[in-house]
Amino acid sequence: MDLTDEQQLAHLSRGIEALVMVSADPIPDAELAQALGTDEVTIRTICVALSDSYEDQDRGFQLAYIAGGWRFQSHPDLSEVITGHVLEGQNQKLTPAAMETLAIIAYKQPISRAQIGAIRGVNVDGVLRTLSQRGYVSEIGRDEGPGQAVLFGTTQLFCEKLGIPSAKDLPPLGDFVPPAHVVEALEQTLRADPADYVASE
């Protein structure tokens, strides 16, 4: 049975809502168009109309175009409600151990659990679990070597939080390394004989 233009528009609108609802990541126009058998211009037009419609209705959510695709998100003016209820406990700062582990993964990815542990010198299971739950790291593959260890890498959310296009855009590690003479001075201090301090007292 042929659909009228109005019925076709309603069908596409409902399809877009359903697909965006079940997608974990922002879903691009091209992907929506392919799934619904139409073109990207039509998809973009409908999405903009839906977004405006939700705004006009003063809904508690938005259909927003973010990171190259469409996604549903809570309305910005309800941030206090969200923070106080749904996200309670999720806005806690990462511990120094978690930050250190995240930095290792960001600059060394893809990297295995054992490799991270070897660099940090401690068991990283708990920290990895926390970072995964926060959505900052995920499993991105397996090592080709013996045992085929799981390899970890940073996620799109990690890049969104830092405001960078990808992990390749992280600042060079050299920017954080002190000059050679400073490193040498620190090494000399750390190697100082405790007896020197005793003798000087």
C-alpha cells in the first residue's frame, strides 16, 4: 500500500526516534538514511524539525547533533536535577591512580592489562573496571601474541571530555617532561646519602 507524504513523514520521524533511542553513540545522517531507505537531506530536515518540535514543547530532553551524529540528551536547564539524582556519585573526580592509568592507556594504546600493570608496578584490575564503568576506556582488540590478551584504548567519551577530535590530538609527552638539567638535579637529590643529612645536623 502506498503511503501519503504525511504518512511517509510520520514513518520516517518515528524511525529516526527509534534508531536514535537505541544507539549508544551519536548516529550520523548517512546511517539513518541507509536504515530508513531515504536520503541524508531528508533525514537532516526531519531531525531538525523534530529537535525544534521538542524545544517548542518544552520537553525535558533534546534531539541534539553532537560529534557527527544525532542523539537524545537531557535538556541543559535540568542539569541540577540530573546531577542530584541520576548522576549522583558519577561526577566524583578520578583518583590519582585512575588518572595515571588513564594517561598510560591514552598514550600507549592499544595496551594490555599486564602492560599497564608493569608500567605502574601494581595490580590495575580495579582501576580499569572504574575507567570502563565511567566510559573512558574500552576493549578495542586482542594481542596477536600468546594468550591473545585483551587490549584497551580510550573511547569517544574520553575525547569529548577533553575536547579533542581523537586521541591522536593529545599533546606530546615532551610538553610535560622537565628539561634535562632539572631531571639531573632531581636525580642527584634522590641519590643523596642520608648520612649527609645526619652529619649536617
